Amino acid sequence: MSPLTRGLAAAAVLLLLVAGLWAAAAWLRPVADNDRYSVVDGDTLELQPRRCFLARLGVGCFSQRLRLYGVDAFESTQTCRDPRGAVWPCGAVATERLRELVAEPDFSCHVDREYVDRHAREFAFCLSGGRDVGALLVSEGLAFAYGRGAQYLPYEAEARQERRGAWAGGFAGFVRPQFFRLGAAE
């Protein structure tokens, strides 16, 4: 191989390396304030970044599924019972509450790209109005401390004691979302 060919090959490899790092930097950046979020259910968001490497090429950015860190909210179709035994749509209420929090102008998330759940969702810690979204949902009785979310256990205990949200009907008023997903009857 001639010196000119080796030089061109080295330049091409260097160019590919720089382009790859530039693309990776776009994906590894913190979530920007101008990104758009849509709510999938009470603990899942879809992030549509407004800026990414592909957007620079005139192609749209891929959406990304996010799971609120440390909480498990009622599934969208899940129902609960109030103290009188009447059924209410706790899953739809949890989903709508998350929509309200996402609609706040200062809503933002920090994505933990190291951890991904079995549904390929990255975990995110989100703030709305300067408040921890996970803590709000748990303290309102619309979600539970879950997995590594031990910091939310005091909020869950308070919601249970104050009989907020699903806790109003006591333990007999709901099925925890993790068991509901396994097919447990309500």
C-alpha cells in the first residue's frame, strides 16, 4: 500500500471516528428543556427530542421511552375501589395526573442511561414545578415505591396513613400494579 493510500485510509478512519463520537454525544446529552414529552401511562413517558444527530441530517429524531425511577403506577385500564366499594378508574387518574405534571412549563427529566428495564425503557428522574414527580405520585396514592425506589417508602407510608388515592379503600381497594400485570383479579 502506498503512503498516499495509507494516508487516505487513515483520514477516512479518523473522519468516521469523529462522526461516530459526534453522533454519540447527541444521544448521551442530558435531556433538553425544549424536548417534548407525551404520557403513555402513570409511570411511562415518551420523549421526542427536538435536537439530535439525525435532525442535523434532515431526518427526525427517534422517540425514547422513559420509566419514572423508583415508582410503579396503576396501569391505564386498572380500577380501584373507594371506601364504599364503588369502582373508580385509578389507572386513568394516575395517567391524567402525570399528564398534568408534564404540562407544567418547567417539566424536565434527567435520564439514567445506565439502567434499562425489560421493556427497553430508560429510567428517569423527573421534576415538575421543582418537585419530584415520583414522590408526588406516590404521596397522592397513585403509585407505589418500587424496585430501587426506597426513598419513596416514607411517601407511600404517609399516603397509606392519610388514606390518599387508592389507599382510601384500604388494602382491599386495589391490586398493586405489579400483580395486576400478572393477571391478578381486582
